[in-house]
Amino acid sequence: MSLAPEAAALRFAPMRPADLDEVHALECSVFPHPWSRGNFQDSLASGYDAWTARDNAGALAGYYVVMYAVDEAHLLDVAVAAARQGRGLGRQLLDRIGARAKEQGMASILLEVRPSNARALDVYRRYGYREIGRRKGYYPAHGGQREDAIVMRMDL
């Protein structure tokens, strides 16, 4: 399958402190319970593998944050700008995440996703992730409630 021209034109760069306002704004625009700017800042300070994806005009199209532990990569956060979803950008981000994890000697990638995030679940399943468990009450939800997380893994 070939990538859409928009997806093929992405340029990846390590996330920098100067990117955080823009990254956080994108996060807030696509998630009902977004990470804080401090979460991104802490991820950079911890040395997590954090990257931005920009189009040829320099506009932020997406990003991801991955933590490596022993032989498993943990995908902590990934997002595609709302106006660009459904155009192959998510797949390109997942391709990049997998390639980086292999470079680091990882055997698999683990992630958590909300059961209510049907679009992300579909993308992950089609990409090859499989459900391996649930974390009860993992995510904050509306009205002070909590939502479970579906734990998924993909072997590399």
C-alpha cells in the first residue's frame, strides 16, 4: 500500500522544549483528557524517545513519545492533528515507532488505549497490535469517573 502524498511528505525531528507549546496545543485539540505541558516536559527531561512530524510547510502534523524498558518499548502518547486524520499519517507514525524500537533492540511495543477510542483501537488492530489485558480505572473520564485501558502489544 502506498502512502498518501501528505503522509509521504512528513519530516521527523526529535521533540525539543521549543516544540512543547505547539505539541500540547495539538494534544488538547484531539484528546478529551490530554497530557499536560508538564507531562511532555518531564518526558523530554527523562530522555524518552519523543519526535515531531511536520509537513513541508513546517506545520505540526503529529508526534509521539516512547519509553524503552529492558526489551519492550512503551508507547506513551501518539497523536495526529484532527484535520489530518484518516490520511495515512497514523500508520507512518506507527512505522517510525516500530523502526526506532527495533533500532533500540526492543522485542515488542506495549500501549494502552481507551475502549471509547474506537478509531485508535481500529488503527492499532489493523496494524497488528493485539489485546493482552485491561487496566481497571486507568484513565480519568468525565464527571470524575474512570475509564479502563485496553493493553495492547505488538511483537517486532
